[in-house]
Amino acid sequence: MNAKCTPVVCIVGPTAVGKTELSLQVAEYLGSEIVSADSMQVYRYMNIGTAKLPSHARRGIVHHMLDVAEPWELFTVHDYAIGARAAVAEIAGRGKTPVVVGGTGLYVRALVDGYDFTATSRNNALRTELEAESAAYGSPRLHDRLGALDPDAAGKIHPNDARRIIRALEIVLGSGQPVRENHRPQNESDVQITPVIVGLDAPRTDLYERINQRVDAMMEQGLEGEVRALLNMGCTSEHTSMQAIGYKELVSYVRGECSREDAVSRIKQASRRYAKRQLSWFRADRRIEWYAIQEDDMMLSSSDLVLHISDRLGHMTS
């Protein structure tokens, strides 16, 4: 028997558009708690570069799925789905409406639609074997192997991207099915979610200026020092966490492979490209109701949106 449907507010959109501020306002108005859907904010010690809201700025609102993994650990969408759906159930159990906020589209989809990633759980023995083969013969050989088993998945991964190739082979060999077949909705779930999904967007010139200003602010706040501290902890460019935008570019700078100015320029460019990819992903979801945020009326638009979201929840539960 399916569980009772749980209303959940989701706030999505590209990086730097203003999702965090709106989520705080919505959670304050509803007296609720927030669940992050950001694939890099799950890592501890990665605060500045992920734009993680510091504790003192959370307005007393409980946040979930932040700082749940070490930066040298592999944290998968399967891990996220388990933790986030448990958080949603706990929040709903306290009589509150969960507010999900983030720009990682697959994380939002895994949470809202209950994707079953059981078959994609880690297989440590198989992974060790594949890693050894990659070290001995190179990732292109593994890429050829993936191409024979799952051409679609291989076509989306560069032959030198050993981490993603190994992950894809782990899924295909472990489940006996193509990667895309492992990303399917569940028929039964401990949490059945009915989402109200709001998407934020902004004129491109405004959005790109927001991104540039955010990157400059991150550098002023000490992003370089944060990256150096992570490297001193033993993190390397091979770890998923250190492949995040802002971190990988500064790792190159620390290694002397580029200038600081060039690294900052690369971060801004990568962030703009990421924003485009985020919008492409979310635009495909017809459930999302989009709102354009203007620089000169951000607070007014946010206030109106809070009331609109509350009204939609009211209609849903009445």
C-alpha cells in the first residue's frame, strides 16, 4: 500500500539566481525546515565554494543534507536519495511542509519522484577491480569496454574520465542493465511526494553578473585558503568533491598550472556554463512553474511568491 502523499515545496533554478533567500522566506512563513538538494553542499569543510549558508545566517531554520559526507568520500545520488527522503519523512512527521532547495537536478528528481537506485549501490570489490584495470591499462580501455556494454552511457563520458567510466561500468555490470534503466521511478516508496515546484530565472545579463559577483565574493571570503586546506587534508583532484566548480580551477592554480586571474576567469566561465545546463535540465520538467526575478524588485517578487506558494499548498491540502 502506498504511503500517504506528502506535500513538498521545491525551489529550483540556476546557480546564483536567489534560491536560498526565497527558501528561507518560504520556510519562515510556513514554519518549516529546509532540505538541501546540492551535490556539493553535502561535503564537510566545503563552505565558501559551494555557497553553503553559514549556521548564523539560517535564521534558526533547521537545514538537512548539509555536511553529511567527508570530502574524500564518494557520495552518490543513491546516498542522497536515502538521506533526503528520510529527512522529508521526519519533517512531515512533525506536521511541517518540507522545503527543498537546490540546483542539482538529478538530486531533486531522485527525491521527488522516488527514483530507485538500489541497483546502482556501490560494489566495492568490483570497483577495486576496475580501478586496478584502469591504473594498469588506462581509462580508454575501460571506455571501450563500456562502449560494448552500454553505447549510450559511453557516448556521454570522455575516454579519460576514469571516475565516471568506472561508476558506469559498476552500474552496468552490477545490474546487467544500461545505466539509464537504473534510473527509474519506484512504484512503492516509504514517502510519496506531491510537489509544488517553483523555478527561478533571471535575464541572462543579470544572472551572469550575479555569478561574476558571487565568484569575486568567494575569492574575497577565502576560497583559495579553503582549497589549500582541503588539499592539506589529503583531498586530491581525483576526489569527486574537488571536481566541483571553483575547486578544480584553484587546484590548477595551486599546482602552478595557471595564474590566479586565469583560475578566477575559468571559475566564472564554468559557472555560467553550469547555469545553462541547469536551466536545460529543469526546463524539461513541465511541473515547474517559472518566475523571472528582476534585480530591482527581488524582495517584492519573493514576497509575492511566498504567498503564491502558500496558496498552492492550501489548495492541494483542502
